Amino acid sequence: MKLKITPSSLAIVIALLLTLVAIELFFFNEKQQFELQSKKNNLALEQCVSKIINNEINNIVVSLKTFNLLFKSYDYNPSKFESLAEKIIATNKSISELQFAPQGIIQMTYPHSKTNSAIGHDLNRLKKRKNGVSLSIKNKSFTFIGPVKLIQNNQLAFILRLPIFDESLDFVGFIIAISGVENISKKLPFKDYLYKVDGFNPDGDMLTIFDNRVDKSSGVVNVFNVAVPNGQWVFSMKKPTYNAYEYNIIRVLLYVMVFVCLFYIYKREREIALKKYINC
């Protein structure tokens, strides 16, 4: 008995095979769309985090520039330091302390403390500050480092240093602003994302500024850098994985339906051929 497929059954078989192709194309497209959307989300988050960080740092930079211009207008007269520093801190709550360090030796702070004070520390000689100090002097620009543990109270904070030079471009000293870690970290959380931000410290390990990841060991991460004055922070986010489990269940069900139809066609064609053979 020779099995011959009827034109109608052949058309159905072709349609079913095309259905299988369409199923595969559909799921391939779904995966591509997922990856494309993930990239868009990553880019949007990167831009948002960078904007928040840069805005916060720029606010501190502007305040420190203003303080330096005012202090410089009085020829860095020590008697003017406290009153000017008080006004700057009153207008920028992100700054917790201002310091003046002629030749890198901290001589004035505001607010000052008799017990936990940075006065007298030579930044040029401190092992945990030396590289950051040299970087700022070498580049003649603002340097934003941290989080670091402060010498005076061992608390985590950011340090923004502005090197001062005379008319001969010889180093004169530093104007320094201190800012608590929470001033930036509290502005970073995003409920829909799991990520962390590591700071910049040329004198030691990078410490984490923000981290809301639940599982800190598993998963591929996307990493990019956020520029800060004279350095960069590292942003890393867990890469969303394509969950193919539910799609595979649907795919299997569709395949089963197609093969059931194919089996039905085969069985029907076989019965038709068998009847023809018997009638012959």
C-alpha cells in the first residue's frame, strides 16, 4: 500500500510547518525585544544616576569656588575664615565642614571641635591621603575622593579639594570641603533596579557608596564609569536575565498541538489510502 497525501492535507502540512517557523521567529523576536529594552533601561538608569551624582557634586564645587573667591578677596586672612565658612555651609547643607590647609597642613576648620579635629594634619605626609593630594596638585584642579574614613572622627565622607596657586603657579595650599556619604547615597535608590556605586580613592580601596542588591554574588553585571572631578566612580548593575521558562512552556504546547495535527493528518491519509487499497 502506497501512502499518497492529498492536496488539502499537503496544504495543511505546509501551513503547520510555517506555523513552526512563525513560532520560532516570534520567540526570537521576543528575546531580541527583551535585550533591546534592557539596554534602554540600562542607558536611562546610567544617565539618571550620572545626573544625580554630577548635580550633587557640582553644587559642592560651586560652593567651594565661591568660598575660595571670598576668602581670596581677603588675602586668605585667617580672621575671615570662620565667618565666610559659616555662610557657605548655611547655604549648602551637603557640606558638613570646610578646611584651609596652607602648604597642605590643615590649620583651620569650620565647624571646629576640640576633641575630633583635623587641625595640624599634614596631608602631604599622611599615607592615606598622599596620592590624592599629589593628584590634585599635579592636575591643578578639583579632586573629589571618597568615601574615605576621616582622620578626625573615622566617619565615612567625601573630600573635595581645591588646590591654590600663586601668580608664579607655585602651590600655596588647599581649600577643602567635607560632605557626608548619605548626602549622595540617599538620593540614589531606585526601586526597580539592583545596583551599586563604588567611589574613588587613589590612596586605597574603592568603598561602596550605595548598594541595594539582594544577592551580591550571582548574576552578570553591566559596568560603567561616572566621571567625578579628577577621577571616576564605578557603577555596576545586575544584568536582567531573559526568563525563557514560561515562553518554553508555551512553545512546547504549541509544538505538541502542531505535531498532534500532523499525526492526525498522517492517520487520516493512511485510512484513506487503506480504504482505496481494500476497494481495489
